Amino acid sequence: MLKYTLIPLLPLISFVINILFGRNAIKDKAHWIAVPAVLGSFVLSLSAFTDVLSGNTININFYNWIISGDFNVPIGLLIDPLTAVMLIVVTSISSLIFIYSIGYMHGDKGYYRFFAYLSLFVFSMLTLVMANNFLVLYFGWEAVGLCSYFLIGFWFEKKSAVNAGKKAFIVNRFGDFGFGLGVILIFLTFGSLEYAKVFPQAGSVVGQTINILGYDINTITLICLLLFCGAVGKSAQMPLHVWLPDAMEGPTPVSALIHAATMVTAGVFMVARCNPLFTLSSTAMTTVALVGGTTAIFAASIGLVQNDIKRIIAYSTVSQLGYMFLALGMGAYTAGIFHLYTHAYFKALLFLGSGSVIHTLHDEMNIQKMGGLKKYMPITYWTFLIASLSISGIPGLSGFFSKDEILWRVYAGGGMGKFLWALATIAAFMTAFYSFRLIYLAFHGKFRGTHEQEHHLHESPSIMTVPLMLLAVGAVAAGWVGIPHILAPHSDRIGEFLAPVLGHPKGEGTHAEEWFVMGLSTVIGLAGILTAYAMYGKKTDLPQKIGSAFQPIYKLLYNKYYVDELYDKTIVRPVLNASQKVFLGFLDGKIIEGTVNGIPALIGAFGERLRKIQTGMISHYGLVMAAGALIIIWIVIF
Amino acid sequence: MVLDNTILLGIRLISPELILICTGLFLLLLDILIKRKETVAFAGLIGIFLSIWVNLKLSSLGLSGNVFSGMFVFDRYGSFFKLIFYITAILTILISLRYLTIQKGGIGEYYALILFATAGMMFMASASDLIVLYLGLELMALSTYILTGILRGQIRSNEAAIKYFLLGAFSSAILLYGISLTYGLTGTTNINEIASSLQALNLLKSPMLFLGLIFFIVAFGFKIALVPFHMWAPDVYEGAPTSITAFMSVGPKAAGFAVFGRVFFEAFGSLHLEWSGILITLSILTMAIGSILAIQQTNLKRMLAYSSISHAGYAILGIISATPEGVSGMMNYLLIYTFMNIGAFAVLIMLNSEGVRGEELSDYEGLAKTHPLASFIMLIFMFSLTGIPPTAGFMAKFYLFMAAIKAGYMPIVIVAVIFSVVSAFFYLRVVMYMYMKEPKGEVALSTSGSLNLALIITAAVTLLIGIFPSVFLEIAKASVGGL
């Protein structure tokens, strides 16, 4: 039991030590505490995984946090197959990224702070996935958001970083508000927050409705949609995706860990965790699938024309998360989690690779100003290539298996399945295209940066390249645990492993159809790569020609469908204006200043009067006492 | 023989108090013989631990009941409060050592007086007769008057002592008036007998009784600093030595709540409807005045004084609801408040060094940069006083408010929650100063082993109760069984 408890606790200890003693005592040795802690968690997670593999499910309630009548909140953890997979993903990738950060963050003056926050994040994320009830889940959910905020704004001297942090935080508020309501509604409906009590009861609530403003709304549907609100925010789905690309202002290891591999997948995890509820509401399922499918293609299309290396990968993340939700919405929970798992490796690799590039180019992120990096940084190039091939769905690599699984399940899922499958397949083409556009522009051709930069080009130190190579192994091999049965019977081990929690996907199809889906996705992936080669692999003016021929579309994509501008006009500006009017016009700007200085004018003026009574004269004090007593006597007796 | 046995039992049951008083007397002697004040303090601590041990022994023997012709009662209700007093006394001694050296106030009476005051509070908690109650209260009050003024060289300490003494005498007079009115009506000073004779003599509608009742409210309200009987508190808390402010803001306050509960539930339980109305008004006033004026303060000690006033406003909800959950919620609240409030004062003491008071808000600017650990501990206390999970303060409020809601006092709980939010302003302002401002200069911390120990205990307990609250709640719940 201690073993399981230590999994989240080790990073927490690392956080406490680093934050308390980092500034004065530990300084640039912070990794000596953080790395062993997270490696320890990894080893323990492996051990927990083998326990689950041998058929155990660990569900421990440590104690009751609050007992008050019928309100009872236990603190406990649950390690079932789903959690076990998440544990492996979170701790293995965290370990590699922690090691990578030793090199990447070397010499940063916030070095200890970085490792402290990163450790806190790992603790929060592990709490989130190991929760056995909704309150602990909610705690982890909010805590990872807070860490994300800290880390996006890590370089707080940079205004853009601070703004991006705020944006992430505020956008997530919208989603989390819904999520919080969902948790409350679960308690009201089921009288408990424990998974083990809520999920078995789910069936009995079917058909129950709740009256809101005169409309009868299906309770389960409402719960699921509210929970999904949280997922949309955290996992950056439309329409709350706007924060994720901006979050790239944070240090690259953060982008890799939090904004690619782990935190943003929390929404996917949560929906999968709540599959007993979601399965009961076709409305909620359809919503999940539609949001996922449209986000997949929408984000991929933006990624086609961006020039910032990290933003391309960020849109790719949004798009891939869309795939996962698409799978969940079609009832293929295992496929969604499988993709979460493989995606974590190749996406973390892409980010760390881009970090390696940015590191050597001294914070240059525009791929138009790169080129020819292949010969300077071979390890970065080859690992980056492997990740790109994986995400493009080239057979044999991780991404192929998980993406194919999703495409097939969506195709066979019935209902809107065929339509969503078509969307996803087009998105797959785009994925391959933007991935290789990035490869050709950054690594091939001639270097387009300054001579100064060219002079300093070098491969990153081995503390950074070794994690890249290890992640590359994951990007190749992680998917081998889920080989479809038409290729090798009984090799979908992850599907079978997760089936006790997530069930078997519904939907039927012939072998011929399955071959067709697989073949088409392979062809589409290769086509995307070839198109990228045709446009960027050789020296042509094709990109410019196409760009000018489809000027409006190009501009629309380049400006990310103007979503940010739209929000700015419809939400941010009006709110800002209104609050400025209220605070600056109505209440006078001095209040803000006054609040900081400690005397809010409103209460202040009132308090000032009250304070006058406190004269310091004993006779006055006695008088107040006597008067008080007399008033009470007068009121009570007369 | 029967008589002898009951007297013997009585002496056994008051032996914890006797030990404290004897230790106190011994300390007075020791002070003359020994130069090192630490030794005196240490001897005092030994006396307290001896008293705790005896108390536990008595409880484990299953002894309980009324002794000395029903004047003294040994029950779980009283024992829980005594636990609070013991903790208060121990922590106060721990935080006093270094502080007194800096303030040049290290005299032996100091520790003896703390023990006397503690014994007085223990008598209050165990009093089942108004006379014993009064004696205990005076023993406590007289000791604290002196302690307030013990820094003879400092004007503000003297001023505080004289204010406290005069107003305290005023409130004692009112208490005696209340006692005599009740005695005149019922013919008894025994708390249990008052209740039965109120019924028997059909006195429940007597205006004289109400007058007596109100006098009790005034006098007890003075001790726990309910508005409008709180006027002394800010001045006295600010002027007293910080270690004594810490002591007064928890120990005598808890003692006030103990007698409040005992008298109002046992003697005047049948008049709950009447007195709860008065208390609700006072409670709202207290929360409001305490919070609003705390915002005004830039001196942390004074801010904590007002905060302590507003906390009394919350805790009185337990008396108002008058249910077992409410009372155990209140006891829980007071226990938790003891740790977090003494802890906050201990941080204040740590910032106090030669020539630097370390009480102004500006002294905390950028403390997190220069002393991260001290700031973090202060942050725990400020969060806890605000009532933010996972600190003990949240649990304290949660259980108390929950109990009040169940007892049907929803509106006043809403008011209490609103003022909790207001209070976040002045607690979190301290955190803001520590973490978001740049340090102005090097701040020297005057740490010492005993102060560190007190800080570790208070911070650890504040966090532990926040994370594992059920254990502590069970103790509080079990204690109400005695009432």
C-alpha cells in the first residue's frame, strides 16, 4: 500500500524540498532531488502495472476526509488497467523530460523553481489519474491547471508569457466551471462521489430528468455534458482550443510534458474514466464525437500554414486530441486511450526535438529561417523524422496502429461514423503534410538564418539527445501492444487489458472493409508526405503559387480562422471595457491601487468611522459596553 | 467514612489543577534561586506535563462526576477544554523564551502566572457552581492583567494592562450582579439546580431572570470579545507582550466559551429561544466589526486582534445552534484556532528582534525571497485563518457551519461565509506582501530552538488536521457526550 502511495508522494516531496530550499541551498542542483523522485515514481508505477497485469485492481480508501451526516468524502486511490496505463505514460515521459530539462534549462536563474513546479505538476497529474472519487479527481484537475499556469508564465519577465498563462487559466475557467457543476450534480444524483458507488448506480438513473428553467433535461446527459465542458477546456477542443498554441510561451520541456503528453490528455482520460455514464447518453456521445472530429480537421488545417515550429506541433496536438475524443464519442474508449498512449511518446519527442532546435538556434522558432539542420544535428533530425513518420501513420510505427484503430472504429461505429471517418481521414492527410513540411523546411535545404546563428549550430548535449533516442524507441514500438487482429490474431493486448474498465467497442465490419480503411489511411499518409516533398523538398515556387492562388483560404488558415479575433471582439473587449468602466469610471482607479495598499475605499470609509469609536479612552470603552448592555435589556425586556 | 471518600475523590479530581498551582508557587521560589530563566520555564513545562499525565490517568480510571457538594465537575466536556488550555500554556511558554530576552522582560513570575491563569481556566471549564466559576475566572483574569503589563519598561504594555484591568473589573462586577440576581430568584448557585428550580418555581417568564441572563451574556461576551463588549481587545492585544497576546487570544477565550456553554446549556437551556436571538445579533455584529476593522489595520498584531474578534463571532454559532454537533463543532473550532493563531503570533515573534518590532505589514514585504520557510509557514496560518482547504481552518469552519445549517440557522451561516470571504482580504494581503513584493532590506529572524519547535508543532497540526480531520473530530464529538 505504501508502494502505491509513494507514486504521487515522491514528486510532492521533491516539490516541497525544492521550493523551500531551492533559492538558497539547492540552486542549480535541483535535479538531484527531482529526477530521482520521478524515477522512483516510474519504477513504482512499473511495479503497480505488473500487479494490475496479474489481475489485481487496487482500490484503497485511506481515510475519510470529511464525514458530515450523509456527506462523506474518502481520500483514496484506484489502480485499475486504465490508471495503470496512465501511470506508465505519465511517469515514463516525466522521467525523460526531467532528464532532458537538466540540459535545456541549464543556467536558467529559475532552475530550482522549474524543477519544483514540474514536480508539483507530476504529483497533481498522478493524483488526477489515481483518484478513486470525483473530489480527488477534481483536486488533481485544478492542481494540474494551476501548475500549467505557473509554467506557461515561467519566464514572467516576458509579457507574452504572462499573458499566455493568464489566457490558459481564464479559458480553462469556462470549462472547469462546467466540470465543477458536473461533479456537484453527480453528488446530488447519486449521493456519493466515489467511482465505485456512482458507476454501478448509473443504470438506475436512466430516464431521470432534471427541471431547469422549465425544461426537462435528462440527468445523465446533463452530467456528461457538464463533465465534457471541463474536458473541452483542459484538452483544448473547439471552441476552447485557443489557449494551447499560446501556451507554447512556456519552456519547451513544459510544452512537451504538460501541453502535449499528459495534462491536455486529462480530458480524454476523464471521459474514458466516466465511460459508464457517457455510454448511457447518446446525446453526450454524439457531442463528444462531433467536437472531436471537427477539432481534428480544424486544427490540422491551421497547422498547414503556420511558421512557428512549436505552434505547428501545438495545433497538431489539438488535432490529435480531437482524434481521441472522436474515438471516445464513437464508444471506442480503448482506441482513444491507445492513441493517448502512443501519441504521448511521439508528440513529446516532437516537442523535445523542436526544443533541441530552438536551443541551438538561440530561441529562433520560425521554420522559414531554419533549413539544413540535418547535417548539424543528426540525432535530433533522425528522432524527429521517426516521430513525424509515426504521427503520419506509416505502417509499423506506433502512430499507425493507434490511428488506424481509431479510423476503423469510427468507420464501423455506425450512425455518423462514415462521415466522421471521412473527416478524420482528410485530417490524417493534413497531419502527414504539415509534419513533413516542417521536416523539409527545418532540416533540409540550405540554412536561411544569420551567419552568426550558423556559426553556432551544433548537436545538443547528450543529456538532451539520450531522452530523444529513448522516446524514439517509444514512438516506434509503443504501438506494438495493439496490433489489429487482421494483421496478427490476438495481438491487441492493450485492448484486452483495458476491456474490464472500458469495455469492447461496438460496431461491426467485414475484413475487407477493415483492410480498406487501413490501406486508405496508409496511402493518405504517404500522399501527405509526398505532397510536402513536392512543395518543400525541392526548390520550387509552388508554395508561393498555391498561396497566392488560394489567397483567401491561405489567409483564413494563417490567421487561425480568426477565432482569437472573434473572441477578442465578442468576449474579451466587451468584458474588459465593462470592467474598465466599472473599475476605472465608476469606482475610480484609486480603488485598485487602494486595494493593493490595503484600504478599499468603500469598506474603508465605513471602517474609518467605526475606527473612531476605538478612541483608546477607557471611559469610552466602558460606555460602549454599558450602552450595549442597556440596549439589549431594552430590546429584550420591553 | 463515606464523607472521607468523597472528599478524597474530590481532591483526586482537582489534582491536575493543584499540580499547576503548586508548580506555579515553586516557580516563584525557583526564580529567586536560579538565574537562568530557561530553567524556570522548563520546570513550568514539567509541571504542565505532570498535570496532563495525572489528568489522563484520571480519565483512564473512568473517574468522573460532581465533587465538593456539586461545585466541581470532572467530565469530558471540561477535559476537552483543558486540553486546549494545556496546549495553549505549552505553546505560550515555548514562544516566550527568546522573546522575553529581547524585550528584557524575563522575570520568573511570568511563567508562574501562566500556570496560575491556566489553573484558573481549568477551574472555569470544570465549574458546576457559579461561585467556583467566578473564582476560576478571577484567577485567570488577575493573572492575565499582570501578564499584560509585565513589560514594565514599556508604556504601551502598561497602558494595555490598566485598560484591561479596569474594564475587566467592570465586567466582573456585571457577572457578580448576574450571579446574585440568579441566586436571588432560584436560591442556588449550582448550575444544575438553577435549571430545575427555574422549572419548579415557574420563573421562565421573570424579567429579573432575563436581566440576569443578559448580565451573563455581557460578562462572558467580554471574555470572548463579542461586539459591543470587545472594545478592550484591540488595545490590550496590541499593547501586551506578543507571547501574551497569543495566549490571551486563545486560552481565556476558550475558557469563556467553556463557561458560556456550560451555563447557557445547563442552567438556561430552557430559555434557548430567548438567548439565541440575542446571540445571533451579537454574532453578526462581531463578525462584521471584526472583519471590517481588521481590513483597516496595517499593524499585524492589531489585525490579528480584530481577526480574533471575528473568529469569536463564528465560534459562537456553536452555542447558538445548541446541538451536540454544534457544540463539538465549536470545540473543534477552538482547538484548531489555538494552533493556527498561536502559530501566526509565533511568526510575529520570530520577526521581532532587537529594536525591530516586526509587526507592521511592511515588515513582511518580500519575506518569501529572504526567508522562504518562514513565509511558507505564515502562509499556512493565513490560509488556515481564512479557511482555505486543505488547512485545519477550513475543517473548523466547515463542521461548525454544517452543524449550524443542520440546526436550522442557514441565514446566519450565509452571513458568516460572506464575512469569511471578507476576511480573506486581510489574511491574504499578508501573503501578497510576502510573495509578491520585493524585499526592502535584510530582515533578521530571531529564531530559537523552542520557538522553532512551537512553529513546527503548530504548522504541522494545522496541516494535519486539514488533511486528516476525522480523527480530531471524533475526539471533539466524544467530549460532548459529557455535557
